[in-house]
Amino acid sequence: MHLTNSSPIITARDRHLLRHAALAVCCAGLFAALAALVQTGWGPLARFDRGLTGDLHRYAADHTVWTASVQMFSDIGGTITMRSVLGAVALWLWLIGARTLAGWVAAQTLVGWGGQWVLKLSFGRHRPAFSDPVAHADGPAFPSGHAMASVITCAVLVGLLWPRARHAGRSTACTTAVLTVLAIGASRVFLGVHWTTDVLAGWLAAGIVLGAVTVLVELARPGALARDFRRVDWRTRPRVQRVLVSSGRPPRDTDPSDGPVDGPADEFPDLRADDAPDTPATGAAADPVPDRPDGLLR
């Protein structure tokens, strides 16, 4: 009796789904624990919040020039800016035909915005109050909308860049994204409009949105995100490289992502040449789409 093919095979798509489901579940668990501690007023955490926020406020009140710079940075990196960037990216993806990927970006934006306000109104936490505030913000504090929007935006942009970038480009993108997220979160605490735990909750809530939306889109449209990544790769490839790629076969109107795709062969999104469309039976060489590293929102 042969058992070679009897064991279950875990595909790259399965690993992708498990990875993002784990992200959403882990962030949800940590968020729930943090929210419970905040709601019950756990002593050590409350003292930490009050102490750090108070110290930073005193420094901000004494250094007005530095505070004005932080306020400007916080305004530039605000929720409107972040969502406008993702909106522009989604529109561009839609125009080049990567419709599922555009919907994924738009869903991250809209679910993040809606989820932020559902959580804020559910907890209704008051913002820090000072007799001499250096900044003002409206609405409930928990979680921080700035922190949540910055993580979603930076993660989506890095995810879109990841398949096309080399090692140096990936390192630069990740470092820039992390520093941006940390700086925006710190600016909200420094200005006295958020508690530190508000920022931590915003980061965790963003992780829930990123993981959950990705899993839902992949379940609804299996393999569509991978095909759209190949479409983006083809559409943004330099024109000279396109000519060289297409010189060995008859011209066609469609791009490589329009061909049949059975699913990722390694890890989502897979941009490898073996997923390219079948070539005609005339002996023409297969579509020489170069091997590209894969991965999304690592």
C-alpha cells in the first residue's frame, strides 16, 4: 500500500492564510488583554500612563519650538494623509487593471477607519487633560487613530513594494516604515492628546485589520491577489525589458497575469515564471518573467 500521496499537502496559499489569520488572532488577544487592563484601571499600567504622559507634557510646555515641530509632523502624518495615500494607491491599481489588489487596499483603508471609530465609541476613554495643554484633539482616546492609520498605511505600502525590491530596498522600506510608525505614535503622547496605551492599542488594532482583511479577500477570491501582483509587475516593468521579453513570441494584447493560474507555487504572492500562461504549441519559449522574491506584509 502506497501512502506517498495520502498525507495532506499544505500549499503556499494555506501558509499565507494561516500566517495572516495568526496575525489577526494574536493582535486581537493582545488588544483584548490591554483593553481589559485599561478599563479596570490596573494600578501599575495607570501609573505608567499618567507618569510618562505628564513628564512629556512638561517637557513640551517648556520647549515650544520643538513642540511646534512635533505638532507639524503629527498633522502631516495624520489619518487624513494616510488614508489619502492609500486611496491614491487603490485608484492607480484599479486603473492598471489590478482590481482585486485595489479592493484589498481600499478595504484596509475603510475597515481601518470604521473599526477605529467602533472601538473608540465602545470604550469611550477620555484623553489626557492638562491646565496648560499644548495641543487639542477631539473624540475618545482609545485606540489612537493616528497610530492605527500609520501602521495600516506603512504595512500596505511595504507589502506592495516587497515583491519588486531587492534586499537593500526591502531593508530601507521596512526601516522607514518602522521609524514612521514609532515617530507618529510618540508624537501623539508627546503632545498630550493620547495615553501611551492608546498608541499601543492602535498598533494592535491595525494588526487585526491587516490580517483579517487579507484572509477574507483571499478566501473570497483565491489566487486573485497573486495574479494582480504579477499584473503590477508587468505593468510597471521598464519598456525595454518588455520588448526583450516579448521578442521571442507573437505579440498579444493581454499581460501575463491574465493567463490561467492554479494558485501560488511557493509563497503568496508568487511572481515566478512557472505561473506564467501556457505558451502556444509553436515551440516559442515560455514567458521569461524573471524569478522574483515573494511575500506580503511580512
